Amino acid sequence: MGSSLQDQLLKMGLVDASQVKKAKHQKRVAKQGKGRGAETADRRKRDAKANADRQAARRAERSRAKENRTEVEAREAQLRIQQIVGSGRVQGRVHGRRRFYFETRDGRVPFLEFSDEVISALESGRMGLSESPAGETTVVEGASAARIFDLDPDWLRVWNG
């Protein structure tokens, strides 16, 4: 590996001696044409460009890390909300004969059939109606609805708190 590329090409027979001599001459002429300060100026330009590239790469890495952190935080918040909904689910009989209309995330207005007690609790804020991004609705306690509201109000369809 001690020999130059020109020497290697010459040994392999890909170029002849006159071509090597001509290339060395052209390199020498180009270097003389630039002057003495040109080499240091070129080095400064290369260093500045390399430094700018490193800084751009650092900025890109920081922005990717920030995006990843926000995605992880959003997933963690969704999991916390799912746990709150699961633990705050109203136990017992909630279904009845009265229709209760509400607006879903996608703008539709379906109804659920609840008992009179559940409808009065929904209207008073003692209970809330949550809807997951998948469209599953759950009746939750008022305290759970308040915690859900603090994390992500889009999960609540009905809560008068």
C-alpha cells in the first residue's frame, strides 16, 4: 500500500509512463497557478464545509430525537388513559330503555340505550362517556372522567365537569 495510485495503475498496465508523467505535470501546473495561499484557503473551505455538515447532522439528530420523544409520550398518555378508562368503568347495569345521543370523533351522532339513573348521572357530571380512538364507548366515573380530561379531552364524548 506504500505506492501511489499512479504507481499501482502503471504496474497493472492500465496506464503507461507518459500518461503518469503528464498527470504529474498537470497537477504541478494547477498547483502553481493557484498560488501559495490557495492551498490554505482550500483547506479552510473544506474544514468550514465539514463543520457545517457536522452541525447540520447534529440538528437533524436532535429533531429526530425530539420527534421520537413526543411519539413515546403520546403513546404513554394513550396507555394511561386506557388504564383510567378500564379502572373507572361503571360497574353494574347501565343499559336501559332511554336513548342517549352523542357525537363521535368522526362526527356521527349515534345513540346508546341507558337507564334513567345513568342518564341523570351523565347530565349532572357524576359520570362521563369516553370513546377510544378505535370507537369503543365506555361509561366512566366522574373522577376518572376528570383525569381523562386532564390528559386528553378528545377521549371524552360527554362529561359535565
